[in-house]
Amino acid sequence: MIGQPVDRVDGRIKVTGAAPYAADTKVPGVAYGYLVTSTIGKGSVTAMDTAAALASPGVLAVYTPFNPLKLFAYVQEQNDERFPPLQDNEVRFFGQAIGFVVAETWEQARDAAGLVTATYQQQPPATEFPGRTARRFDEVEEVVGTQALGDITFTATYTTPFQHHCAMEPHATVATWNGDHLTVYTVSQGALLVQRRLSETLGIDAAKIHVLSPHVGGGFGGKWGNWAQVPLACAASKALGRPIKAVLTREQVFAMAGHRPTTEQTLTMTCTADGKLTSIVNDGVTSRGLGGNWSESVANWTLTTYASPNIRVTKKIVPLNLGAATVMRAPGEANGSFALESAMDELAEQLGVDPVELRLRNYATLVPNTGKPWSSKHLDECYRIGAEEFGWAERPKGVRATVDGDWLVGTGMATATYGAGRGQASVKVRLHPDGTASVSGTAADLGTGQYTVFAILVADELGIPVSSVRPELGDSTSPAAANAGGSTSTGTNGPAVQVAAKAVQTELITLAVSNPRSPFHGKDPATVVDRDGSISSGGVTMSFGTLLTTCDVGGVEAVGTSPRLVDPEHGYRSFGAHFCEVRVHRLTGEPRVTRWRSVCDAGTIVNAKAARSQIQGAVVMGIGQTLLEATEVDHATGRFANANLASYLVPVHSDIPKIDVRFLNHPDPLVSGLGAKGIGELGIVGVAGAIANAVHHATGVRVRDLPITLDKLL
Amino acid sequence: MRAFDYAAAATVDDALKLARPGSAFLAGGTTLVDLMKLDVLTPDRVIDVNSLPLKGIRLHAGALRIGALERMSDVAAHPVVTAVHPMISRALLLSASWQLRNMASIGGNLLQRTRCDYFRDVTSACNKRRPGSGCPALTGVNRGHAILGTSDSCVATHASDVAVAFVALEAQVVVRGKDGDRTIPLDDFYRLPGSTPERENALAPGELVAEVVVPTLPWARHSTYLKIRDRQSYEFALTSVAAAVDLKRGVVQDVRLAAGGVGTKPWRLRAVEEALKGGVAMERTFADAAESAVDGARPLAHNAFKTSLLKRSIVRALLDAAGVR
């Protein structure tokens, strides 16, 4: 069953609207919270007038820095805000939460929020990103390596803009208390992250906090952290003795709920005359929003991609008056690969070598920065199969060589790699008298297909249909499984599901031989076989459902734990290669992606269908990253000027060609018995480079600044 | 969104009587409701005009007449429109999305407000929204803004596609007020911002757009509406060009050209039209003529590319409309 194309088990409830997302949660007596946000980019709030809001119909409370809800400092780093909201009057960025209005209806709360006025002591916000000319920066991290010279030197600088996750579901939280026990329905990439954060900031025992996040409408990193509406809804709910729902508006999501930072990379590569790299230096600069702590290690992808005796990457962090920068799908790799994959193409052209050939000449058979062997690596096969199926051999060598009507046609390729590994996870499997199994863990399904992975692995282990398995995710009372981040869900949770499913079969056999009502009572457990959902011994076969019914027990269950993989001897990554065709209009310059093929080496693929969707979704997001998406800052105010989905452009269907995806499906022998590595982020890595290279091949124009919009091609 | 009164009018007279300072007419609602949610518009009374008899698409006395309450999708699909003025249909189909086109009326489309992100954000200054408060777009984020017809008060682009086609086709609007009907050429209906960008058109308070009248022009069937944008659908134009060409033996006899995405109102390109007349329909002719399109253009920090893009768009649209390569 593993590796077959299986429909999502949660597909039907999602397309029929039955899946309960956080904002859909209906709690009797709920009141609504609405955030008031700063309208300056830097300074402090000196006074707030809440009288009109408090007198407004339906208003229950208005909280401000002058009338705050008590929240304790955040301890665990969650790549989100540095400070709990309303605990001080400093304004670090435009759109920062400075108030929280609670009213009987959402409209009343929004109306009243508009009546709150703030008086500021205002300072000019710092929002311009100077790149490597920055005079003020947090630190320089000299990451690793040395510099050396070769026969040939190539150097260039690549820049990327602010971008936003734009998950379809906005951030929403519903909090309700029963005595000193809190139940919270919220958007999250990991229920335990919410529990930990709330325990810290509310100052209560984690055991008294029940987090439910069964369905998440897209995360991409933006729902890893817990943004201002989470603690405020919970604290206000306690203070008012009312359940409270708080949903961010789209503009608020843009301003305060994280963004991909702007970056600059200056790559200097030296190589021998036959194209063997002798050194790679990547000097990276990233912005950090002063609302948060996180910054992007944009140059680090250079450490592990190509063989070179000398590799050196640096990092400079420029703090800006913006909300927190945070992880966004392949944070570091998506931007980092744009620079290195563009530079490899530029170097190939300078050398007169085919871009695939140059990558093969610098193929890293060992981890470049550690010299250790890989757990498994079939990237060369990805190049070969991708090139064959794409028709790379027919590619004209020169630029601007293919014209189709008014369209200049070019092709490009790039490498994808993303980290892999295995963390610790625990999962519970329970067998029920009706012949079904349930499987639970705190894991999250952000639309990734994790529910279906759980169902497939249980069904495979027990020998029952996928439809007989009920996966239950996103509940903090379940055993602690992996959060959805860093492409680790299947690689970490999958083995734990297998362990738990095996353990529950042992429990079942124990029941079969020990329960007096069982037809197998008294038999030697070694003679009892559990296969295809049935117990057999001595010619008697009984389905587990019938056995549980016969024994009159409510079910049997087992928790399985798969430990963290500790292997200092190997490097673990997923790999892939992208090949694409781009057309650029000769007069008006619009770049359009018209053909795509990705070949991925990500170990065992559990669900061929959802895995393909993951790569396709990542390529779609990468096309947006490369051709469309940029959040522009109005430097006078520090406001993201296009903080809405009409002006911040994500791709529409007509921007996306057919995306062919192939998985090599070679199990990784060291990562786990399952052999699965991650695929959630792999697919976006290299997309920008592949498109930039195809645009150059089509037009002869090299664009080193994302997004590649038509104005750069006129 | 602020609280407001709602009233539905059954007749045009009712609607005109209900109108008062601070009221707004509601047709499809795709601009009005959108801007009310953002607090950009805060009418205290909303007058629903959807039941008014301002409907119908017909050919009459040498003109295509479109009722102001006809929906964009119905106009785009109407056989008389596609037969007489396919340019109108094409401009409509390249606008917005199916869902919006099913709701938005033709009258409302002509009156839609700019997509300037400063206009749409109430924390920002904006001379159009709050006269005298200033224009941050002049020095701020202005890639999408206008290069033609701008002033020191406002550089916001007019957002409509179909208005560009209408201006090229010399359409007129019939507006109805308490004192009866007025018929105004659409090109004159729109005002340049000057120092009063809050006044966008010739509509007096309490007047309704009743009808759009487009003269027939047999050769304008050889036409196109070209829309250039970053993504392929559901985006406002960076540039757009409505073009119709009358050719005889490869020579331009007559031509109509108007541009969108570049002007503070739909921008008729009369100088380019004059330069084209009598010319041989070929790319070089088109490119030479297009040079005058940007006379008087005032590019800003982020939209300077529009001068080049506009000229290139004109060439591309003319090649399409004339059917030459």
C-alpha cells in the first residue's frame, strides 16, 4: 500500500465545508476580539483614548498598554514575536497590536476598534534594506570555511524582496475556560507549540491547556509561531469569563504575522579551466523585523550543495522596523538557491559548459562542508532522468536562439536539496470493536496530506483498508508527535505510526490469548498470527473487530515511540532537479512559465498522489516567488503598502503550466525503516534559479533581483 | 465598516428622491461594499438601485445602447455586443473575475474607484479621499501609478478596462438627474485630477448613470483589447490598449486608440492616431507613431518602465488589430 496514489482521507470533508477550521468553531456565548494596531512605524504610544469605544454598542472591554491583560515574557523561541502584546508602550513596527477590543459581535468589535485613538511619540522608522553596505547590523556570523583562488573567477550579487505566506486561512483563535482549564481552538503547525507558549505567557500549567488544531488552511511557516491574537484571546477570555474568538484581517496578517525577509547574497566562485570549483564564497545579508528575533541564514545552502575544497559563507543581519520576519517555505534554501543556481548557470555560460554537465563536474559525493558520506543520494539520477524526459539534449547552446511567433523561448534547470532527518515522535493506535482503527498524535495537517500518511501506514501495517482507519491530529492531549515544520512530519511521525501499529497488534494477541471469552484463550502467543486485520491460530480466524466484540472490551490500544535519529557519521538531505521552459514576449516582456518537470529523490514515498501535490504546490509557490511576489514597504510610514491580495500577487491558475513530477522512490536505508525523507519544502528549492536561467536563455537578460517582472526584461 | 441606512428604490424618481448628501447608490456593490469594508467610503444611506429599469442591450439609431444596470458578464456575452463591438466584450472578459463580472454593473464599472493602495488605506494621506492631506504615492510605492494626466495632487490610475474601449469607440454616457437627462462624451465625463482629485467625473450629486451609447463603426470589428499585467488573470492593467484599424490595401485609413493603466483617466491617443493615418500597416510605422503616446508623460520612481511598455503595447495591439506580422 505504501507508495500507491491514495485519495486524501480528509478530502471530502474539506471540499464539502465540513472540516472544522479554527474560525468555524462554534462555542455558546462567544464574544469577539478585534485588534487595534499601530499607525506609526517606530516610537511609543503616549496615550490612548478608549472612551468612545467603551461606549460603543456591545463592547465588553478594551485592553491597551495602559490597561493590559497580564502576559508573561515568552521563553521558547517560536520564530514569531519577541514580546507579548500590550505589555509595553514601545512601537517597533507599523501594524503592531496596541489594543484589543472585545464585543458581543465581530462587527461591534471592529466598529469600536475604529473609535480607539492613540497618541504617539513618533520616530522615523528604519525600513530601507541597504544590503551589504549596511553600516548598522546585528552581528556578522562567520559561518565556516576559507577562501582560495582558481583560474577563473565569477562574482555577482543577487537580491530578493519581502514576501508573505498568504495562506488562504487567516489566523484565528477561539479560547474558552472551564474553571482554570483552558481549551483553545487555533491555527497551528503544532498543538504543543501553542500549549507551551500559553503555559509560559499565561503562567499556568501546560496540563491545564487543551489545544485543538485539527485542520489548518495552509501554514508555510506562518503558523509555526503564535501571533498576538492567541495570548490576547485566551487572557481576555479568562478576564471576562466569556469564550472569545479573534480572527486577524488579511492586512493584519501581512503586518504582524510574519514574512520572508529581504536578502542579498554576493557569490564569488573560482574554478579550474575545466570547471572544477576551487572555492565558493557567499556573503549573505538578511533583514530582521524588530517585532521578532528570527533572521534567515540565506547563504548556508551554499555549504552543502556542490563539492569544493573551500567554502565560506557569512551572515549579516540588518534590523528593520517591521513585524517579525519568520520561516517561510524553505527558509534560507528558497532564496539561497536562487543565488547559487543562477551563479552556476552564469559560470556554465562563461565556461561554455552545459549547465547540467557543470553540476555533474562538481557533484558532491560527500557532504561538502563536513566531508562525511550521505545517508543516500541519487541526485545524479534526478539530473539524468529529468534531462531525458525534458528533452534537455535538444537545448540550443546560445541565448535568444528560439522564437515561436512573438515569444522568445528558453529553458533552464536547477538543483533542489533540503535537509532530512528524524526526530522523536509518539503515536497512539487504537483498535475498535467495529473493525476500525484510530491513530492519533499531536501532528498537524496543513493541507499537506499528513492525515492520509497516518491512515496509509496503519492500514499497511494492520492489513486493513485505508477507509477503516481514522486519523486524529492536532490535539494536544494526543501523544507528542512532530510539529509540521522543516519537512519532518512524515520522516519523523511515519516510523512512530509503524511502531504503534505493531505494538497494538501485540496488545491484540495478548488479549486474544488471555481473555476467557476469546476463542484463542490459553493459546501460546507464538502460534497466533495477526494478518489482514484478523487473528488466526489453529485453523480459527477472527477479525479483530469480532474478537473485541466477543471479548466485550471497548478496544485495545498502544502508544509507539520512534526515537530521534542520532547519526554523527552521515549527512541527510532530500534531492531533486527542476527543468523548465519559459516564454517572454518580444515586445512587452511578460515572462510565462510554459513547461515544468521535477524529479525528486526523497526516499520512500508514502502516498504518490499527495506527494506529487506537495511538489506541484511548492513549484506553484516558487513561480510566485520568482515572477510575482514582493511586499513593498512605504518607507515614510513603515507600512507594507500592498498588504492585500489584490496588490500582492500570488499566481492564478493561468500562470501555471502542467507540472510533471517524478519520484525516484529509493528508500533511504539510514533515516528509518520506512526510508522516507521530507518533501514539503524540497519542491520550492531551485525553482527561482531554474526560471531565472530559462529567462536568460530566452532573452539574454540576466535578472539577479526577484521578482523577475516584465519591466526588468524590456 | 460603519452603520448605514439601507433603502431600495423601485423607480428612477424614487432613487433620485432618496439621494442626499452622504448617500451612495448601490448596484453590483463590487466597489462600494469593498470600500465600505475598508472605511474608505462611509455613506450614511445606501440606496439600492438594482430594481430600476436601466437595463437592456440594443442597437438603435446607429448606436449600441447598454443599460447602466446590465452586468459585465451579460454585456460581454451579448450577441449584439460581440457582433458590433467585439472590443467591448474582450475588454470586459479581461477584467476582474467571473464572480465579480456577474455582479458588477456597467454603470458601476465606469464609476469604480482607483486601486491606488494609499487611497484604499485610511491610515494614509490621500488627496482623493481626504482633500488637502497630501499624496504619498508621489514619493512612495508607485509602480502601478499613472504617467499621463497626473498632477502634484494625484497620480492614481483609472482602473476600468471597458472604459478604455468605450473611449476609443467615442461612447457617450446618459446621466439622469432631477432636471432630466444629460448626454456626455465619456472622454469628457472623466476629469483630470488637477488640484481637485476628489472630483473624478461630471456626475453631479444625486445623478445616476442611466445608459452607455456606443456609435456603431463597421471597421471597428477589426479590433483588439490588449491588457498587459504581471499575472495572466485577475489583475489590473500595467498597460492596456484598445485598438481598431481600418485598412485598405495595407494602408491605414482610420484608427482608434486608447490606453489604460497609464492615465488618471482612460487615455485616448489622438496624436498616435493622426500619425498612423495614411501609413503602411507595418511594425516600423506603428513603432514610429507610438512615440508620441508618451508626450507629456511624468514618470515616477517605480513606474518609468510604463513609458516604454505603453509604446510597445501600442505596437503589439496594432499588429493584432491590423492582422499584420
